[in-house]
Amino acid sequence: MARIPSKSEILDWISENPTQTSKRDIAKAFGIKGADRIDLKRILKELEDEGVLRKSKKSYRDPEKLPPVSVLQVLGPDSDGDLMARPMEWGGDGPEPGILLVPRASDPALGEGDRILARLTEVKGEAHAYEARLIRRIGTNPLRILGVFSARSEGGRIKPVEKGSDKEWLVPEGLSGGAKDGELVEAEQAGPKNRMGLPKARVISRLGDPTAPRAVSLIAIHQHGIPDRFPDEVIEEADKQKPAGLKGREDLRDLPLITIDPSDARDHDDACCAIPDEDPKNEGGHLLWVAIADVAHYVRPGSALDREARKRGNSTYFPDRVVPMLPDRLSGDLCSLHEGVPRACIAVEMKIDPKGRKLSHRFVRGLMKSPASLNYVEVQAGMDGSPNDKVAPLMEDVIRPLFACYDSLVKARAERQPLELDLPERQIVIDDAGKVTEVAFKDRLDAHRLIEEFMVLANVAAAETLIAKRQPLLFRVHEEPSPEKLDTLREVAGASGFTLAKGQVLKTAHLNRLLEQAAETETNELINMATLRSMTQAYYNPENFGHFGLALKAYAHFTSPIRRYSDLIVHRALIRAHGWGDDGLSPQDIEDLDSTAEHISDTERRSMMAERDTTDRYLAAYLNDRVGSEFTGRISGIARFGVFVKLDETGADAMIPMRNLGAEYFHYDCETQTLMGADTGKVIGMGQRAVVKLNEAAPVTGGLIVELVSLEGKTVRHGPKSGRGKPPRRKQAKARKKATKTARKVKRTRQSKR
């Protein structure tokens, strides 16, 4: 007979193992079997009656716990001088837990009565139960300024970096924060607005040299006009929101809906689980659940939050910060599917057969509670046989079924033949000071592909449901490439010895065959990049024109309403279609669909340009100390004014101006996308290997200027250019003949290997 644990032992176990709180888990932990389970059930019932535990169907949890992100009120310092706080939303029956504020050096001063949004960590063996880190102060939203500081006798002035802004700000003596002349600073308005004279500001952050890495993203934000300050009414509206309850929702809290995100994820807006289907007609199939944060519950049509979200269109992500579409109270708290916290969601249950085909689906508006927030790396490690302590208890019942379902979806994907581009994703790693320490290439794990495939399927289900119910919505549209872009791709492919069939209706399968030809060659990245460049830009539209890249007839974004306004519109359409409440798609939403689609397509492109410019500037800053060094790379673009080279080490694009190509003039051949030397007839073409020397790295513009050192292993001579004029026809014809012969030879080699 197993020893029955005491009540305190059971409570300790539940506290230390929040993902294993069912009666079965507790019994297994203490080795309780058979008739002894009756005594365990009795003890759990007593704990429940005493209010120490709260039962939610099959699991137990301690009601005396706070969510990881909470709204707090500052109480003031205790006898030791430490700042304490109390929770604004306490649902437990016992006394409110003590919370110690742990300030950072960069945090603003807090006083008694201030309300803050904070991230909590539970502690033991202390007089307080939690330690809190400030996210932001609630109820204060001063105007922020980014500009260059100039020191004056009375303190200083700030000249904003925004285009067209000629208004300077006065920094009174004592409010400069130690800023030095010429530094880029972030400041906030100090005191009331003045009708006369310069407005006053207080420096809150010194960013140093305006060309330094830490300033890069801030400059991009202002240059591209990305709104990065929420109006007071928006902050106030967000702060007033309360967590959604179970009323009018399906209870999904017993489903093991886990979140899987990058380790540095700022929010968790999607969760998933897969359950083996018990239907004998679908043996080997799964019931796949995808749950998405119910942003529509908090962001109602026509509200201040809604107007600001539509204005921003989407969140913008930089290596060192994010400009969110929604305030922290929503994006980091109420609409983030935190572990162990009830959260409102809209979920879709999809019936998947063993071949990965979706047999049916249904949408519900529910309340979920994620048992775990995991990251891609630890989930993949678990599947590779090395689960950590957090992943191990979830392997058999949660993670393996997810991968089993994904394996079946891979089969269906192979039949569908979406475009299979293979392009490494760069990751810029920066330290606390904002300096780039490394430019790495992210690994593509099956855990990444699993989530992507689940999200695609959920987006398809949303589009199909709304089409069937004749509801207006925004489709994600991706049209096929233009004939001109395809001709350019054929030329690039031909120069590398590959073929892309002509004179037939283009399908993604044709492009995939081209990518397969290049897969094991040195020109793999070049062909992938050229294929990507041939694609049209995806956009949003109330009309359905299909999604070429994914090989789908109908597609709508449903899975990220925290960071994309398009998804919020789709959520509202689903609410309206199912009659779930009065917060669905409004008549004004429907009337504005065309303008909304155009606007958010524009804001998406704006964010992409800002993110790209920021990446280029970070790379230029990273390489600034290596001017004069040599780098290997491959010719990735030919233009009348020079050549572009993609550097192997960082993936950065550098330009070789015509003057830096060597001691002869080069002529551009548009037909063959090549440059030809006027003296030697030497041909510079796409895909050739090159060694270049870095002459200039400009962090302000993100430009990298290099000169050609060698091409295809042959050293390039530099010096005064000898003659000018077109290459001799004989050399021109000889060069083209050589290029054609090389292409044919490569083609035969590829065919012989098949």
C-alpha cells in the first residue's frame, strides 16, 4: 500500500508542477494505484472545500496565484526602503500577496498611487510572494521626441530628426540627463505646452552617435512615418479593459493548447494541440485545434483602440525593439496566451485524415488556458531525444501528437506543391548597448515548419467558412508573376545552366523543379533569390484572386490579430457569421473594406522597408570597423551603374560601382544581363564567384561600397582605364558563344546526375 501524501505535500507538488495537476498526474507522482486513489480523491475534495484548490473539470490549480503580467498599484516604500505594490485584479480568497518592485536603472521614478503594468516572478522564502519588473507606467503618456542634442549655456536644444520638423525643443539646465553635444537623444515633454517660446523637454535616453547601431531603428521609425506613440485616449481605453469571462464561450481550458514561439517572443497570440481522432472512419487521423487570441473582444469597431490599430495596420519588428499595433495592456497581457492564465480566444477544430487532408472544420469562441509556453528550440530538442524538464512531461500526450499530425500534413503539402524557396534568414544579434555582436543565419527546424503549416491550414479554414457563409472579408492575395519578371528569371536560370519551361500556364510546381535543379549547386541561393524577386507583392483585397505562392484557391489571414489589422477584420467577420456577439464586423467596417485593404497593404510595405533599411544600417555599422578587409561573395545583380555582390559571411548586399570593376570600361548588355569589358571582352554575369574589398560602410544610409579583387579565381587589374568603346565584335560573339557553351555543359551535367 502506497503512502498517501499529506495536504501540504500535494499543494507543494501542484505549485512546483503547474502542467501536471490532474488527479492522474498527482497519483502517478506519489505512486498511488488502485483503491488508494479513493483516499487521494477524498483529500483533493477536502482541499477544494477548504478553498485551497480550485477544480476546473479534470485539473486543479491554486486560485491564490497572479498571472505573469499584471496591473499593479504602487504602495510606497516599506520599512527597508523597498518599493512595494498591490495587484489591481485579485481573484483569490486569501489576502493579497506582497509584491516587491525590482527597478532597473532605466526605469522612471515611481511614487505611491502610480498604476503600472509589470511582469511578475514568484519567489519563495521571502516576506513578499512576487517580484515585479516594470513594463510601463499606466495613465501617463508624455509626448516623445527623437533628435540631436546641442549643448547651450542654458541647458541645450533638441532638433528632431523627423522630416519637415523645424521646431526645436528647449532642454532646461538639469534636464539634459548628461547628454553631450551632437548626441542623438530620446526626450519627453516636460511640463505643460507653452503658447509662447520653445516647448520644454527632458532627456530620458542618450543614444550616442546618430550613426551608431542603437539609433538605427529609431531613425527608421521616424523616417518612414511609423506611429510609435499611442494617443492618451488609446492608452486609457486599453488600461480599462478587464479579462474576458466564460459567458457566451465554449470552455476549452482542458485542451492542452500550448504556445510555441521564438525564445525572445514578445507576445503569444496562437496556440495549438492535436488529439488522435477516435472516429473509426478516420483511423490514424487527428483533431487539430488552433486557438488565436480574441482581440476583437477588446478592440471594438469604431473605438479609439480600433482607429489606432487601423492607422498602424500592423506591428513593426526591429532587432532591438517592436512598434506594436496594440498597447502593452493588450498585446503583452490580455491578448497574450500566457501559460496557466485563462484567455479569450477564437479557435478552429479541424478533422485531418492520415494523408493530411482536411475533412471538416468548425470555429468556436472560447476560453482557453495554456498548460505551457514553449520555444521552438526546446520543442525540437524534445523530439530529437533531449527534452528539458519543462518539455518532458508533455512529450507523449501533447508534443508527439502534434508532430504526428504535422507528418500527415506534409504529405498533403507535397501534393499541393506550394513554392518551396530555400533562403536563409539572417538574425542580427545585438548586445545591451545596441551594438551588433554577430550576424547569424537561423536554423530552420521542423518545429518552425509545424507551426507554419498549422497556421496556413487555419487561415484556409477561415477563408472557406466566410465564403460559405457569404460574409465580407479581406483575402490575402498573391498573384502569379508577370511575363516580364518570368523572362528575367529564365535569363538568370539560363546563365546558370538551368531551364524554366516556357509557353505553358505557370504553376508553382514548375518553379519548384527549377529550384530542385539548383539545390545541390553553388548557385542555389542565387536561383532562390531570383525566383523570389520574380514574385509579385502579396496584398489584401475584399475580392478573392487566390494565393499563387501557397497554391491555394482562397486564403485569409486569421492567426495574428495582435499584430495585423487584417486578421482582426477576419475575426470580426467570423463573429458576425456565427452570431457570437455585437463586436463583429460593423456596417462601417464593411463599407471601408476597399480602403482598409489598400491602407494596410501600404502599412505592411512601409514596415518591410523600415525593417530592411534597419537591417542594412545594422550590417553597415557591423562592418564599419572592417573597411579595407576582403570578403567572398557571389554576383547577385547587374545594372548599368555597377554590380551587386551578396557577401557570404553576412548575406549583406554590397555594390561595386563601375569605377571599381578594374582597369577597363564595361558595357551593359540588357539582353543577357551581363557586363562586357571593352578591352578584353571579359564577361561579368550573375552567379559568378567574387572576392571584393570593402571601401566604405555607411551606417547612416546602410550602403556598402566595395571594389572587385578577383572574379572566378582570376585577379582583377586596377589602374587608369585604357580605352573606351564597344568590345570588338569578334570578342563579343566569342564571349556569348562561351557563355552558351558553358550553360549547355552545365545542363548536360545536371541531366546525367538525375
